Amino acid sequence: MVKKIFGFLLLILVIGMLPIAIAAEETVDENTTRELKAFTTPFGAQVRMLQLEKSITRNIIVGTQVISVIEKNHPEEDLTQAKTKLDEMEALLETVKLYNINDKDSNTLVIEFVAMKKQAIVITQEFKQITREILTAEDRQEIHSKVKDLDKNQLNNINHAIKLTIRAHNSERINSMFKNIGFDANKLIQRIEEGNITKQEVKEMTRNVYQDLNRERKIQAWNAIKENTTRRIIAEKALIQRAKVQGMERFLQMDGNRMQKLNEWMQNKTQDLNSERFNQITQRIQKRSEDLNNIINNLNRRRGGMQ
């Protein structure tokens, strides 16, 4: 009986660990709720912040092309409001890029993440509402064609950083699980870090490790993993509940300071945002690639240290 229960619990645990999922009116919708579970670990929090940065960056890329196409095809349209929304997205992106997760606890992280994600959604919706009626089917096709190539080039580094951080997060959780059953998982961890193992292979290796344990060790392992899983589920529920209670409050606070934040951001820029807009935004996004290289190098060093 213990064997069956342990096997079921173990498979559920492994399935839940690999991999992290790559990510309106409710502050914490169903998708965001799933995302918040990752904040129980530092690497999980870093993944979510990088994914939020990617989402905002892509919205800026699309928004820039929308304005460029409208200015070309519909020069009579007043785009002052749309450009302001794009500036707001850039200001928010700056906040996300500079956000330091290392000096904050999980509760603070989930509240801030929910608020920033909510603000990104609201600004994007406002931008779309302004430009939706102007764009024709031909305009949308032109925008889609341009954005497709830009996505590949400008989002390459951030995609790579996300991939490596997901691997680090997964290996950390799997390593923690195997420590609970007293098994050296260095080879398995190395394969996860390198990205050359599937979820099914992890399940099979886990099952084989369990089969090699004697009855007493199986019971001990089951108890340890059960306790660890219960702790994790309780922690995840607590984080989600805190985000639901305080996330909206933080969002409303941030939303009330949007114009002030935008003014401060624009004053710190030494260049004219209204001149050669596309080139300048592109340069700033590309500059971020240099910062992401530091994240990638740190993760690679971490992986090298485990070998």
C-alpha cells in the first residue's frame, strides 16, 4: 500500500515540477494564479519577472510598429495619446528591468508582480482601444510581417535567459526532492541544467530510484516527500491569497502614480523620444541584451560549478 501511495505521490510531484509554464478585470486571474506558484523559489521568481519583461518588450515592439504604420498610412490621425501609452509601457518596462528580487521576500514579490502585470495589461488595453478603429486589415498585415522578424532578433537573449532560468528552477526543485530520499542526483541535475532530458525520463529515473530502496527507506522517503509537498502547497496557497488581498491595493497605488512615474522617466532620458522613435526604442531594447548576457553567464557558471 505504501508503495502505491508513494509512487502516485512521487509522479504527481515530478509532473508538478517540470517544467514551469511559459506565460482583465480580476487582479489574479487563473493564468496569474498558476504563475504565482513559482515564487516559492528565487529562480522561479526570476523566471516570472523575465517573462513579464518579455511580454512588455514585445508589446512595445508591436506598439512601435502600430504607430509607425499609422503615421505612414493615416497621417491625418492624432497619435498623441497612443504615443503617451507607449511611453508608459517603456517606463513600466524600465521598472521591471531594474526590479531586484534578491532583497525581497516571496510575499512582497507576488504583490509587486501582480501589480506590475496588471498595469501592463491595462496600458496595453488602453493603447489597443486608441488604435483599434484606425487600423485596417492591410495595416494589421503589414504590422504582423514586420513584428515577426523583430521578435526573432530582439527577444532572442531574453528567451535564452528564460530557458536557462527555468532549467535552474527545475533542477533546484528536483535536487531538493532527491535529497529528501537520500539520493545523489548530480547526473540527473546536470542533464536538466543542460536541457537534454524529458519529463518522462525524469519520472522513469525517479521510479527506478524508488525501486532500489528497501522497505524502511521507502517509508522514510514517502514521509519526507509528503511533508515537503504539503509545505510547498501551503506556501503556494498563502502566496496566492496574499496576492489576491494586497495585489489590487498595490496596483491602484501604482496606477495613481502613472503620470508622475512617466514624467520622471522622461526627464531622465537624454534623448528626444518623439524624434526617430522606432530607432531609439530599438536601441534601448537591444541594450537590454547586454544586461541579459550577465544573467545567462551567471547561470552558465552555476551549471559549470555543479559538474
